[in-house]
Amino acid sequence: MRSRGVRWSVPSLLLLPLLAIGAYADSITLGTAGSYVVLAGSTVTNTGPSVLNGNLGVSAGSAVTGFPPGIVNGTINKANGPAAQAQSDLTAA
């Protein structure tokens, strides 16, 4: 009598390492940086009719140009506490 075990095909065996990698993938937590659509270190320059749906931040610099004509549907943070915290959270992520 033959035992009925699991039958593995070569393609199945090749996928096992990929499945193992996916099982251990961690999500990245952005903290306060997650609400920013643009987050820069020194300067943000817009050159057209951009529409940003979220916060714009710059820290440690403070230069933001081109708004308007660009539109920010959120808060512009320049060299302030929220921008610095977002930079810190982004670095940690």
C-alpha cells in the first residue's frame, strides 16, 4: 500500500521562499509624516497648477515657493514643530 502524501511540483517548490519572505514583511509606520504629500528638508518649489491633497512641510529649511498658483488642500508647515516632527518620523521609518 502506498501512502498518499503531499505532492509538490517544481514550480511550487520555487515559490516557497517567496511565501516565506511575505510572511515576515513588516508594515512601515510613518507617524506624523503619513499626512504629508510633500515633505522636504530645505526647499519646496512648485512651477505649475499643482493641487496637493494633504500637508506640505519643509524642515530644517523654510523656503516654499509657487503656492499660489499651486493649491494645498492641507496645512503648509515651514520650519516649525509639526514639520520637524514629520521629518523625525520619516527618518525613523
